[in-house]
Amino acid sequence: MAQIPLGASDEHEHIVSDINIDYVCFLLIHCFQYEDNEEVVLWMNTVGPYHNRQETYGYFSLPFCRGPKKGISHYHETLSEAIQGVELEFSGLDIQFKANMEKTPFCKITLTKKDYHTFEFAIRNYYSYQMYIDDLPIMGSVGYLDENDSKAVYLFTHKKFDIGYNGDQIVDVNMTSEGKIRLEIGQEIEFSYEVNWKPSSVHFEDRFDKYLDPNFFQHRIHWFSIFNSFMMVIFLVGLVTMILMRTLRKDYARYNRDEELDDLDRDLGDEYGWKQVHGDVFRPPAMPMLFSLMIGCGYHIAFVTLLVIIFSIMGDLYTSRGSILSVAIFVYAAASPVNGYFGGSLYAQFGGKHWIKQMFWSAFAIPLIVCGTAFFINFIAIYYHASRAIPFATMLAVASICIFIILPLTLVGTVLGRNISGQSNNPCRINAVPRPIPEKKWFMEPLVIVILGGILPFGSIFIEMYFIFTSFWAYKIYYVYGFMLLVFLILAAVTSCVTIVCTYFLLNSEDYRW
Ligand SMILES: *[C@@H]1O[C@H](CO)[C@@H](O)[C@H](O)[C@H]1NC(C)=O
């Protein structure tokens, strides 16, 4: 990689460029430029079954061997790479920019019984490994299974790299696995590699295009899904308008009649449904802390999602490892005041007394849920020695982000929220005695409405969810963030409409626990 003058002595500069080059390159844009015969690092990443991208192990957990070149032994990961289980290790292969290399053996192993079984297991489960050259991912399969002869497992021992360059930049990498040998215990296996450099006309900015699979993300499906959701939005908006029109028309009719009736008749008139509960609707919920916590977290998540999607549209975040996760963590931490503001002000409006407790809970609710899940998965990962096991330092980093960034920012938001909009300004007085809730049909119970209400929003996003999860578990790169933004907006619209309709139904059955 390009030498970066750091104003240090030659010796020092060498060390810096060896160890910290990835940090430096992270900050500078122009570090993907090479001089002739400059070292190009091949990083070995992870190995795992082809059908589940989330199950990964370090490349050298299989009995592969390293090339002769010593150097950077372990890559210094960023936080999000550590969380995603990226485990880059130097391959030890000597690759130089624009220098072709004939087939060269780089190391040898003697296959012990244990090694044999490890390889056999990997090959039978279609393990494939991932490497990086200059941030371009390369996939290769460990071995090959003969369909006709179930006993035979074959291992690929030769890696042939075809690297395309444009000017002084690497724009394309193909790797072919060759040198198929049948595995036998006690056998001596020699691994070799070969490098061919070819001029290429691909532009550096477009070098990730070949990893994007336009067939998979058939735009027609997206449009269909969006059309589908859009219809749902129209239907719901229609329903909401209809409800509003109906009640409004009734109100008008009543006001017209009021002029003819006296006061007593008006009070005992045909009031029913939601008008009966006006003395109770603003009664604070049974668990104000939980409620305001969830409201605050909801605002927070919606805000973070929107920002991250917009960032992803603006910069092609998929081109560098883990950057979406980094951005998400950063935005989440920075947006904590949103959580504090809405949660804190709502809690103050309910007249809650334990606002410090409320703030702690809302600051840590999502991190706790996420970390709890991660911790659980981590246990399983450690048990199986997967590379996704999160190192202790990473846990410490996440914990300190929570304590030193999220908590103070939430405090700021809470204080602001309590002072700016902490006063309740309800249009109706709350009755001293709660009104009894009448018996009603089972589908009008709040719990049933909550569950049924979730169906429509889910229906509006599930096709997009399918794509997101496929990119999560299979080797597809998700890149249609424009669609994601649209779907997110539709989701927001559907959710609001469903909420209005559900609230209306609930209040209409004279249940004030909305
Ligand atoms: C890699 O493979 C693709 C598809 O076969 C080909 O178009 C491209 O030229 C190859 N690149 C190099 C550097 O060989």
C-alpha cells in the first residue's frame, strides 16, 4: 500500500506502515493505490458452511498452513468487524503489484488422522472460505465431493489468482481453485498458488458492481411489494377517513339538534362509544415507566433507522467491511437524546416520580436486549469455537459506549424533555374514579387488538425482510437502499393508520386503556 509520510524516522515509519496501515487507511481515501512490485496483502478471513454465512470459523482453524512470508500476524479489527466475526489473518503469501508469479508451492502439511477428519467434515458440509485482497472479497471452496463415490473427498491445493488492475489500483480479482487431490491419512500435501495480473477497464468506483446481483434483486418484485403495501396504505387511509367522517357527521348532526333541545336532554342524549370515556382517556397507564420507556425507544429506533438508511443511500457503505454496523452504532449513540427527550417528557406528563430510574432504564433497554441476545449466541459460539465469538475487549468497548456516551446523552435529552414539554396539557379533566370497563367481545380485548394490529405492518414489509435476511445468511450483498427507504416510509404510514384504527375500536368499546 502507498507509503504515508508520517514525519517519523525511516525505521519508525516502517513499523507504522506495517502495523497500523489499516487504521491509517481507514482515515485516508487514497490508500488503494500501489506502486509496481509493492506488496499486496492477501488476508485470510473465515471459513464456514456455504449455506449459512453467519456460521464462521477462523480460516486457520482448519489445518491449512501459512506461506513463508512473515509480517503482520493479525489484523487490528474495528469494533463492528469484531462483532461481525471478521477474523483477518495474514496469509503469508508473497504477492506483488503487477508481478506475475508462476505456480509456486508455499507450504506443506502431513495429514494426521485428526486433520483428515477435520478436512473431511468441512468438505462434506460444503465449507468455503473467504479472503480479502485490497478489500475485495474472494470466495473459494475447501474441497470437492464426488457424487458417484461417497467415500472420496477431494481437497483443492492450488489457488490461482487473476487480478485485474486499472492504472495503480486493483479493480478485479478472480480466484480459481485447482489441484484437486484425494485425501488420505498420512499423505503429504503441498499447497501452491499462482498470480496473473491483467489490465482491466473496470473503474475503481465500480469494482464492487460484480458482487451485486441484479438478478437476485429483481426490481419487479420490489415494485410489486411496494405496490402491494401502497394499496394497503390507501385502504387504511380510507378506513381512517371513513371513521373520522362518520364521527364528525354524527357530531354535526348532534350540534344541529342541540339547538332545538335543552341542556338536560343534551347530557343524557345518545352519547355512546368513545364519548363515554372522555373522563378516563388521559388517565396515566398502569405502568408509566414501561410505557414511556417504550415510547422513547420507539422514537429512537425509528430515527436511527431512517438516518442509517439515508446514509447508506448516500455513500455505498457495502463496499467496506462492517461500515454499516459502525455507522449504526455511532448514529444510535449520537441519537440518544431523542430517546431521553420523548421518554422523559412523557414520563413527566404522567406525573412519574422516579425519573432517574426511568432514564436509566430507557438508556439501557435496547442495549440490554441486544447484548443479552448477543451474549447468549456468544456462549454457543464459544462452545463451537466459532470466529463470531466476541472478544472480551469488544464487550468492554460496547459497555463503555453505553455508559460514557449513551447514558450522558440520554440524561441531556431527559432533562430537556422534562423542562420543555413535561407539563401535561390534556383537553379533558380526569375523573376521580375510574369508569368500569364494560364486557365486550373477545376480539376487542386490548391484547388481541395488539396482536392483530401487528399483522398489517408486517405484511407491508415482509418481502423486503426476505431480501434483507437472505443477504444476512447467504452470499448476497444488500444494496437497494432506495427501496428500503420507501418500504420504511410505507411501514411508518401503515403503522400510524393501524394505530388510529385500533385505538378507535378500543375507545368505541368504551375501554379507555388505549
Ligand atoms: C474474472 O472473471 C470475469 C467473469 O468470468 C471476467 O469477466 C473477468 O475479466 C475476470 N477478471 C480477471 C482479472 O481475470
